[in-house]
Amino acid sequence: MGRRLGSSLALLVSYLGLLVWLTWPLAAHLATHHPETALACRFDQLHAIWALSYATHVLVSAPGRLAGGNIYHPAPHALFYGPAGFGAVPYFAPTFLLTGNPTLAGNVLFLGGVGLSALMLHLVAQRWTGSSAAGFLAAWTLLTTRWTLWTWIPTVPYDAVLLYFPVILFVAARPAQSFRQALVLLPLVVLQCLVESTYVAVAVLAPLGLLALARVARRSTRAAGLRLLGVLVLAVVALLPVYAGYATVRAENPMLPSQTQWTNIPPDTVLSETLLAPDAATAVPGAAMLVALIGGLAFALRARRAAATERAAWAQGACWVLAGTLLSLKSPLFQGGVRIPIPQDLLRGIPISAFLRVPARLAMAALMGLAVLVGLGFGECTRRLATPDRGRWAPAARGILALLVAAAMFAEYRSGPVYDRAEAGSLPASYPVTPSVAPSPIDAVLRAGEGPVLQIPVAPTLRSPGLQARAMYRSIYHWRPILNGYSSYWPAGFPERMALANRLPDPQALATLRRDTGLATVVVTMWELRPPQQAVWRALARDGSRTDLRLVAQDEGLLVFEVAAQPP
């Protein structure tokens, strides 16, 4: 047991080392910078870290306020207007509680979560093949698919916690012989679904549901299929408190589907662009695809002679690839101008489809299946090297072959997949990072105050979420309620409040905000204002002519005004 744990820890350190190399210079700026590999890092990433920081802060101080959130004041249940990432809190909270630094905690979550996910893929593939080299290639597939480190996970770091996926695949591969045995899956499914209750949860529950139905359809596995369905029902029941929060927000906002800036997302309706786009979860390196394909064909030739465990492993990997691929498609789907019928055609018009705006994200299930198949494929291709009569050099030969395949995968990772290199383009020489929202001496002033805060400027329209996301991030340093907010949806009345905020320092707009929200403090980030607006606020700070706005603090372009009632 101790030796196995030591080996696993050594592997984890190795994968963390590889991640440091792949994302350099992020590791040199863990406390001050965050990834900026995509536009969404400027807002979705900040929202994710705010949500994790808020959950951590409230769980250790006032757990009863968990659903509240300090954004979108005075709207209730603000945390549930977007993903909460509860399942990632255990991996974020220790760093945040020890340091109080959300940037450092977010980067540790990002690198540590991906490292743990790679480790679990390695261990599962190694267990099924008996080859550490096969395990490495399974993990390397995750790390060299651009979706992992460039497209999706940097924008929502809670999704780095995918380590339960490979274990779910492993446990679900063999039909449970008793309900007690089937219950082993329950905590794994619940913990993975808690990471993100929309896309990640569907990517877990839907393939398992299809697997359960497939087993129910066969008489020999019907009982096991029913047990698996029972486990899924229990998992959904365990998740109900989280979904109840979202249901409450939906009930409070009858027009919620329209209360978002993401109403004009162009759908990915071309098959090849959905599955093989450079930023797709299914766009694994071509060398990895080739290994999985050749290994799969080789296994098919001997499938009848193979052990039941081997057949179950291949079937499980293929099941998750098929299910994840189907889930990621959007109706209507075309290729070469011809419409392709898919099951989603039957779901058009059903309200739940409005909340799965980007089904391509569900392909994370297919990525996990593909990574497992790459490991299985390499194990099959090098199976003869594992026989005793091959001599002591056979393991070395297997390792050299794995390194050659890994090198080919890395070359594609850097230059783009061979099937779409022109569209993908080469990666930058270094991993893009940008300074985070830094703490300031004004945070102590804000912490000492009371009442709601508004940070301006806010965007002239709500189509520019970066300003709102930075205001949320700064609120981590004082935790007072703020009128600002960014998430998947916004509450009713939020656009009207932001329209008033855009008119400040207009006295009537300020009076209305104070009356409707209890606004107590205005924070002005001068460097984000246009020069004419900067002049207005500088003059206001300098002459102190307004009785309803009084400058109380300033620091390097940050002005803090206290809001008071206007005299009659």
C-alpha cells in the first residue's frame, strides 16, 4: 500500500512538472497573474474564482448565507445565477484560507486539478493494460488536447477537477453484482457533478444513463442495469439541494432565458467544425487518434479470445466516446450541405435546451473516453512486448515507443492537429498570462464601511462583461454587497440599475440608486474611464462641492466616495 501511494505521488509530481512546463511562465507568477488564453478568461475565469472564494468565505463564516452571493444587490440568491463550482471548493479552499489570495488559489486549483485528472487517467489505463507507458499516453492525451490548457479549463478553473471521470469509467465498466457494489459509484458521480451542475453533470449522468439502459435491454445484465439506474436516481436526489437553488432563481425570474448577454451565440451546426475544430474537446492529436484506431482494430481481431475485463474496458471507452460525441452535437446538424438526423432533433423546443447553450462542452465525456482508448490502444499495440519471452529489453522498447508517440502528439499540440493545422495555427512561444485584480489599501476602507457598493465604470451595454467581472473580483477583498455582477444570467432590474450607474455622478441617478438599493459607496476605477469622464470625477474629488458624494479614500487611480442623502 505504501509503495503504491509513493508511486502515485511520484507520478503526480511528474505531471505537475509537465504542467508547469506546458504553462510556463504561469508558475513564476502564481500569486499575481492568471491565464489569458481566451477572451472568456477576462470574465468567466473571474466569475469562477469569485464563486469559489465566496463559497469558501461563507462556509467558514456564515454557512446559512451560501445561496446569497454578494453580487447583483439587492437581488436574492445571486450565487445561483451562474455556476457555483461547489465540487471544486475542497481543492480551492485550503490555499485561499491560508493566504487570502484568490489568484494564487485559482492557479493552484487549475494546475493541481488538471494534474490530478491526468494522474487518474494514468492509473486507470495502467490498471487495464498493465503498462505504465499506456497510462502515460492516456494522461498525455488530456494534456495535449488544446481544450484542456487553452480553450476551456483556463476560463473556468473549477472544471480542472475532472479526476472522478476516469474512476467512474473504471468502476462502471463491470456490471455490479449487488446494489452495495453499485453504490461505490454514488459518491464519485455526486462529487463530479458538483463541480459544475450543468455541463459537467450532464456529461456524467447522460453516458451512465445510456449505459444503464443498454444493460437493461440485455437479459444477462438487466439486474446490473437496474442497479445502475438506481444509483443515478440517488445521485440526482443528492444533487437536488443545488438544483433547488437554480429552480428558485428561475421562479423569481419568469423571463430568465432572455436575461443574459449570450443570446446571439452562433450555433456549431457543421459536423466537422463541431468535432474537429481546434478548440473542441474531441480534437485530440492525430497521433493519439491513430494509436487508438490501430489498437482498436488489433483488439477486434482477438476480442473473442480476450479476457472479460479487456472487453469491458474497450466497451466502456467506446461508450463514453460515442455518448459524449452525440451529446456535443447541436440541432440542426449539417455536413456538406446535407442535414444529418440526430437525437437532438426531437428536443428542439424543450425548455431545458435553452440552458445548454453550447452543447460542444459536453464533449468532455468523449475526451475522457478517447484518452482511455489511447492508453488501451497503445497497450494492445505493444501487448507482445509484455510477454516473458521478449527479454529484459522489452519494457525499454515499449517506453521508447511511448516517447515517440508522445513527441508526435506534442508536435501536433504546438503546431495544430494534422487534420486542421491551417485553422488551428501554432501556439505562442510562452503561455499567455495577465496581471490579476490586485488588492489595494482602499480595501481596508471598504471593509470598515457598511452598505452596498457600486464600482464604476460599468459597460454602456451589458455586452462587455469584463468591467463587471473585475468589480466582482475586487469584492473578494471586502465582501460587502455590490450592485455589480456578471454570470450566466442576470436578475430582473439589473439592466435598469446599470443604466443609472452609467449616468453617475448625475445627482438624480445617484438619488434613485440610493433609494432603490441603499447604495452607500461608489468606487471609481479612473484608468477605465474616458478622459472627459476622468475630468468630471477628478473635479468632484478635488472641490468637494457635492453633499451627496464625499471622497473618503484614493489610491493609484482608485477613488472611493461615500454616498449620503441629498438635503431637502
